[in-house]
Amino acid sequence: MADPSHCFIRIRLLLFCLLLCLPLQAQIATQPSDDGKAPETDPDRKQALEFLENGKMVQAMPLFEKLCSEYPKDAGMWERWGTSTLSYAQTLGDPSLRKKARSRGRSFLLKARELGDNSNLVQTMLGMIPEDGGDLTYSPRKDVDDAMQQAEAEFARGNYEKAREGYLRVLLIDPKNYDAALFMGDVYFKQHINGSADEWFARAIEIDPNRETAYRYWGDALWASGKRAESREKFILAVIAEPYNNNRAWNGLNQWAEYNKVSLHWFACRTGVPCRPRTISTSTSRSIPPPSRSMTLAVQRG
């Protein structure tokens, strides 16, 4: 989401980083914090986050490498080193180099998880990326997949106009390509043109209403527009679309509940049997599938 103070996790590498203030006295050496994390006054940390915010992954990566060496227990730095490396990998034209960079980025995310980073971003990316760093395939048709890979590379570089042209080119070749329609909406979302983003998310849903991603992306866009009730509806629809086969479907709803300080409950509603509530955690550290198909979700304020 556009507001980094409570952004919901997106599957793709949309990295919303809070810029940190420069130290009042730059000449004062920074000291490690008690918990082993890089202090907010560290100039390398600030510079790395600025590079990341502006899509300058090549410049960001060596700074995150340095920070991880100096503060090896800082899971957040390992996560950012991983995500910046993965985003950079998408811009590489050579498949072998791209695979190597993706594998390296994945190893940094594994280190972040080992240090206790169980964020949805880390879980989602580790679930998406093959262990060997292989590419995601968008279509069995080579012409369509090549066009999608190129459009995704432009998106990773921050060239949103070129990315949009690439997705449109894919849709001209393959009008029913779900990912191209979805990512068209994603480009508009990134550019804060939420009305157009909504239209493309709706089109992706028309192409395949049984995939959760467009509902969840649409929920993100509605949340960014301040439409909280409507965003909840989309997050619920994401769960309905893929309640059992895709734990990512729960991310939006879980985090919506956490932000709004509500509890999620399952009610077992069977014919002739009173509904029995079952409270489930809203923690973003894990995904929560429903206990059975005969149970119904309800939301209650905590």
C-alpha cells in the first residue's frame, strides 16, 4: 500500500521504505544498538534505504552487504539485501546470471527468516522463488513469456510506461493473460492512479475469478484510497477464491484485522448444531487456513 506505516504485503517487489532522518551531528560515530540492529543514525543505512526507495538496486546492494557484515543479527537488513538483489535480478537479460542472482537473493531472505523475520514479504518471496533461483514462467507460449519477462524487467527498473506498453503487447497477443491484466493494474497502483488500477484488477478477475491475487491487489489499492470497508470485502473475496490452496490469500485479511484491532473467528455452523466460535490468531507471522469447509468466518472487534 502507498502508506508505509501500515502497508499490506504484495506478492511482487513493491518496496515501500521509510526514509530515515540524517543524524544531527554526522561527525559523531554511530554505535550498534543493543539488539544488534543497525542504528537509524547510520548514514549507510539511510543511504541504502534511499537507493531502495528510488529503485537504485545496484547502488543499494553493496551498502546492504556492508550493513549485514557490520550488523549480522539485523534481520531487516538481510531482508532488504535479499529483496534488492531479487529486484536487480529481474533486470538481467542473461538467464544464467538472472538465476544466479535470484538464488543469491533467496539465500539472504533465508538468513532473514533464520534471524526471526517471519514477515509476509519474506514468506511470500521464499514460497515463490525456486531454490535454484529459476525464473517464473508466465505462459507456455515463448512469445508471450518473453514479452512478459521484458515487461517485468522494465517494471523492476522503474520504467512504468515501458512496462505498461509491454503488458499491453502481451494482451494483444493473448487477451486472456491474467498476469498481464493484473500487472497493468499494478503499474497504475504504483503510479497512484487508483481508478485505472481498479479497472485492470476487475479485468483480471473477469479472466479468472478463481485466483486470489487480483482481489488482494485490489484490496491494497482500495486501502490506499482510504476505502477501508471496500478493501475488507476484496480481501475476503481473495480468501473465498483460494481458501485452501494458497496461503497468500490470507495475508490481506489477516493484516486488515491486525491494523483494525479485530479478531477473526471461525464459526462451525452445521444443520441442527449451534455455532461454536473458534478464535484464530491474526498474527502476520503465519498464514491461517480454515479448519474445514463447513465453517464460516466472522469478524469481531477486540
